[in-house]
Amino acid sequence: MATITATRRTTRTSAAKVAAAASVLFAVAFFWTVASVDVPHQASDAELLAWWQQSNSQLAGLVSQYCAIAAAVLFVVLMNYFKTLTAGTKAVQWTAFARSMGLIFSTTLLVSAALRGVIGHMVKVDGEPLPGLEVLRYSTALNYNLINSVTMLALGLTILAVSIVVLRTAILAKWFAYVGLICSAIILLASLAMIGAFTIILSLIWTLSLAVASWRRQSS
């Protein structure tokens, strides 16, 4: 019996360490998803074309793509850890809602990854000519709209649901739930206003808070 208990404790500790590491890596990957590429806003046709013709700009799109893919996968790891923590609790509906919104966030982030890297892949990998200005503008606008609204809205709802579950079940420290409630409220309001990308810093704060809460849980 003692051996089984020790094994379970070791498993929980390992899972918490993996979740803490995944949280930090997600924050880094998500940050570089948006920081590695910055297509000029309200640029003239000549300015936009000149930006896309630069090899570094095309490469930045590919870097952003792979960072977005990494962030999407790492967030799934976090959602799986959350599912493990809530096993046996009574917050079934909110847990299911959190996981569903988390999967939507990861899915839309993968779509954004494809949009971020498609131009660079066409030119640098496939050797295709740079598409016309209409395609460049549409691809950029579609990606920004996706991040500003759908992606960040799904993330905000995920954070909100996770916070409610933590408050109801105490699976993690309550201070983490309060951080999540504040971050989710701002993210949701910004997403409804179509400026969700400006609150990405809050998602990084929440994720790093999750890393601390998970690490402290396994330590205790």
C-alpha cells in the first residue's frame, strides 16, 4: 500500500513539473509568435510590398508559424494536466467547458500559424513568386482578425473557466484563480472590441502564474 501511495505521489509530482515547464515554454512560444513578425499597419502599397520582399520578413513569418505550432501543442499539454487535476471533482461542466475552449484556442492558433507562414513558405521553400498586394493584404488582415477576436476570445473563456474550477475545487492556489479572473475579464472585453492581441501580455502573466502554482503544488 505504501509503495502504491509513493508511486502516485511521484506521478503527481512529475506531472506538476511537466505542467510548470510547459507553462513557461508556452509563454515563450506565444510571445515569439507575435513578436517575431510585425507586418506594417496602414502601409501604402509600395511600403507593404517592400516589406514582404525582404528575406528577413519572409523568414520571420516562418519563425512565427513554428512558434504558434509549439504554443498550440503546449497548451494542449496544459489542458491535459488540468483534466488530471480535476479528476474526481464535482466541477464537471466547467471543466468540460474549459477543455473545449482550450482546444478551440489551440485549433485557431494552428490556423493562425498557417496564415503566418504561408507567404514565407511559398517564396523561400517552394520558390514561388511573391503574391499580389490583394493577397498580401487579405492574408494579413485575416490573421490579425483571427487573433484579435476568435483566438483570444477562446483563450479568455478558457482562463475564466479554469479560474472558476480552481475556486470551487481548490486544486490550485486561490491566488491563481483571482489572477485568472482579472486577466480573463480584460481579455474578453478586448476580444469583443476586436483588439484581443493587445492583451496577449495578460495571457503570458496567467501562464507563468500557472507555472508557479503548479510548481508550488508539487512542492507541498
